[in-house]
Amino acid sequence: MIVGMMKYSFLVYHAEYKAFLKNLKRLGVLHIETKNHEPTPEMQESLRGYTDLLQTIRAMESRVEGKEVVGQKPVFESGKVALLRINEIEKELEHKHQDISNLEKEAKQLEPWGDFDFSRIHKLSESGLYFRFLVCREKSFDPNWENEHYLQVINTVGGFIYFVLIQKDEKQEMLDLPGVDELILPQKSLTQIKGEQSAMSADIKLLENELDLIAIHCKGQLEEFSEQLKSELDEVNALYQTVNEVDNHVKLIEGWVPKPKMGELNSYLNDNKILYVAKEPSADDKVPVLLKNNKFARLFEVIGDLYELPNHNELDLVPFFAPFYMMFFGFALGDAGYGILILVLASIFKHKKPAMKDILGLAQWLGLATIIFGTLTGTLFGMDLVATEIPMLEGVKQYMITKDNMFNLALILGSIQILFGMVLKVVNISISRGFAYAYSTVGWLILIIGSGIVYLLKSAGVIVDSMGEYMQNAVLIISGVLILFLNNPRRSIIKNFLSGLWDVYSMITGLVGDLLSYIRLFALGISSAILGFVFNDLAMSLKPDNIILGPLVMVIILVIGHSMTLFMSGLGAFVHPIRLTFVEFYKNAGFTGGGKAYTPFAEKMINK
């Protein structure tokens, strides 16, 4: 659900304003209303620095994940000093990697010529012998050049001939040899270059190890520095959003406070005799959104956050789609064996990874749903338990869902979610605009549910056909009036009728398309079972006829095959229910969205 907000306006004497902001920050309940949307250049620069620091912290965390680092703990006065050292190391590494790249290019240039000492070339030049290093394609080389000029072939590599030309005058012009290019070689030997590469690699290794040590031992300092920067940004923004009144003698700041947190704030304001006004938000106010759900629904907020937050005038749909998403995931994966794996692994890592407690808690529920649907469909690691002769299961097979019934079940679940979404749409419209604007949706609910009830009563023989016709006509008349003539209380009957006709066309085509979208649940469930069955069959057919190698090969194929199936099917089971939620359910529930998260002006605590 969405927590109600109150709008607060504070008038504070300028000499007491900084102390007021400090206490307001300590209370940590006010979401400051943004009046100046364009930050100053100084604020933009500070924000870039803060963002870069967060990226650095994330990079430091990832570089040492699962790595053992040996070395002396680095000591820094503060997180700022640690960050400066990180930046220095990264610049040094960038330069050294560039130098190594250049050395590799130089080595590649020298490789065809072999490992020789360039100092000898210089000594020969002092004696009046000058060398030109030349190259040409093999097919362009003329053997007669060796008889006509002082040249020596050194090497042939990759279709190119490398040779030297010896001249007695340094200023002598280059011979006109067709297809020949002169090379300017590095003034080093291959041994020197490889030595420099080794030294450079050793330096890089030391710098990388220093970064690893900083990442392990200085994370707390970096996080403390990031919170310090965030705190400074918040304070600067609070001053930036402040309006000066009465010749700058009075400061005005406004913001939003959750209703459950008003008591502590009001006590502070009254005790310190601070002038304030608290009022309910108006229809035009952009109110921040704070969600408060039970323990189960809160786990699914991470799914809702992938789309966007609701606005403050509508329902929070998370608790309403959570059970459906759980069911749809289990339906789409649909293998009890995979569900057991997900549940067990999530339970193990939930205690080892406290930071991922909510995500792993969600995985536990999704694993449980998969176990339930896998049991109902009789699927365990790709094995069809319904078709397998297992004596202990014979008594429960009659309660298992066949593949044919899975198709119908997918459509039934889709129909239920769509109708439930339409009910929520009525509630949403009633909250934001008034119940009169929901008449059209009510009409569609009466038409669909009423027609379904009449059909079921006639099929069951509860009512005779003539009574069924009267009831069906009543449903059509009531729903028709609501859909065609009462869809908008502010429009004329003619405009409502024309708009209603378009609504009829849109709803019929839309509802059919929405309902058919749920068939993907059936398709995903079937494909998961088929993939598991295929790998089981491969394991049995490809295993060697050997008492030792046979079981070993079979286990390897099963582990690899089912791991691939679990990954691919699990990904589909995660993504496609999200689509059904955000497209079909959100649309039929009249979701508007566009809410901005409640972010109070508050002090942050660092976990050291």
C-alpha cells in the first residue's frame, strides 16, 4: 500500500535556519520539495564526484569478489585520501598498459629481424657503413638486386621479404626499387624490449595488488566518504530549495512527511516554536511515494521497481500481482526438481549473503511455487511421473494436471487476473476521479462476469433456457447503458455513445489479445519439460556400455543438460510473467505510474 503524505511548509528566522536544518536532518522525515530543478554548476560537479565515487566502490567490490589477496593492510587518513590513491594507481596502470602495448608493437616490428644489438649498427655507421631496413612482398623481390647492390636478405615472414641495404653515405638517396618500403625500427634489441615488458608487468602486478588491498581493507572508509559527500549534497540542495522571504530575514522550505511520522516532527516543531503549516496534498501536487507492504508482498517490490512506482492517487499493485507472479513463475518453469534446487540454494545462500536477503527470499517463494506446479503436472527433472509406472504414485495420478488441461488452466488463470485487474481499475478510478468515471469498467465487468454466470447456470441445468435469455438480456441492457451512455459524466450522451462504440471495439480486440498472451505460460511449461526429457534421453542413449564410464558420462550429461535447461527455462519463467504483469495486468488495472520515490533529508549510518 501507499503511505499517506502531508505537505509541510516551514517559516524559520534566518539566524536559526542552519540549526533547524541540522535538526531536521537528524529527524530524517522530510522529503524536500524541489522548486529549483536546474542545479548549479558547483552542484553538478559535486554530483559527478559522488557518482564517480559510487562507481569506484562498486568496481572495488567486484574486483576482489571471491579472491584471496595477500599483503600489508594499507593505511589512509580518510576515504578521500584512499580515493586519491585509487585514482593515482588507475592512472599509472593506464599509462603502463599503454607502454606495454607500445612495447608489443616494437617487438612485433623487430621479430622478423631477429635479436640484435643496435649499438653495433651505430658503430658500423661511425666506420662509414650505413644500413637501411627494407621490406617488400615476396613476389616483388628481384634476386638480381643482390648482385647489383650491397644488400642482404634477413628473413621471409608471411609472404614478405625483410632485407638490409648497406650504403657508404648517410645522405645517399634511397634506391628506386619497385614495391620496396623502408622501415624505421626501434633503437632497441628484442632482449631489451622483453626486459622492459617484464619490468612493466611486475609494476602492474604490484599496483593491481595494491588496489586489491585497498578494496578489501578500505571499503568502510570509501563508503563513509561517499555518505559524507551525499550528506553535503543534501545540505546544499536543502539550501538551494529554500526560498528567501521578508528581505532574506525569513527562510521558507516545503516538503512531504509520511503521516505515521508526523508525531515526532510536530513535537520538535512545537517545542522549538517553529512556525509551520501541514496540509493534505492537492490534486496537482507531485507527492513522493512510500510503499508499505507485508513481509510477503515486500519481496515482490523489486519486480515492481523494474517498471515504475505508482503515483500517490492510485493503488500500489505489488500486493495484488505478487501471488499471480509467483503462480505464473511456477507454471512456466513447472518442474518440481528445479523448484527443489532453487529452494535449497536460495535457503543456503540466504544466510551467507545477508545483503541479498530479500532477493533470495523471493527466490524461495518462486522455488516453492515451482515445486507445487511441478507436483501438479507430475514433472521431476524432465521425467513425466504421470506416464511412469511408479506404484506409490498410482493413487495420486488422478489429481495431476495433464498437458491438455495445462492449456485450459493458463487461460483460466489469465481470465482471473484480467478480471481482477478490472476490479482494481474501478477502485483506482474511484480513488483518483470518482466512482462515476468507473461506470464503463463496471459495465464490462457486469457483461463478462454476468454472461459467464448465465452460461454456467444454463449448462448446469439450474435455470431453463427462457430464464437464461431474460437474464442475459438484463446483463446486456445494464452493461450496455453503462458502457455506451455513462462512460464519462461530463460529456453529452451522443459523445459518450460514440466514445463507447470505440471502447467496445478496443476492449473486444484488447481482451482477446490479452487473454491469448497467457498461452505463453503453457508453452513455457511444456518446453521446460521437453528440454529436461531430451537431456534425460541423451544421457541414457549416449552413455558407454561400461560399468565405470557409463554412469560417469550419464551424470555429466545430466548435470550439464539440466543446468542449461534450468538457466534457459528459469530466465523465461522470470521474464514472461513480468511481461504479463506490466502489459496485461497493469493495463487492465488502469495503472498510471510516474511516482517518485520518497527520499527523506536524513543522516546516514555507516556499517563498519
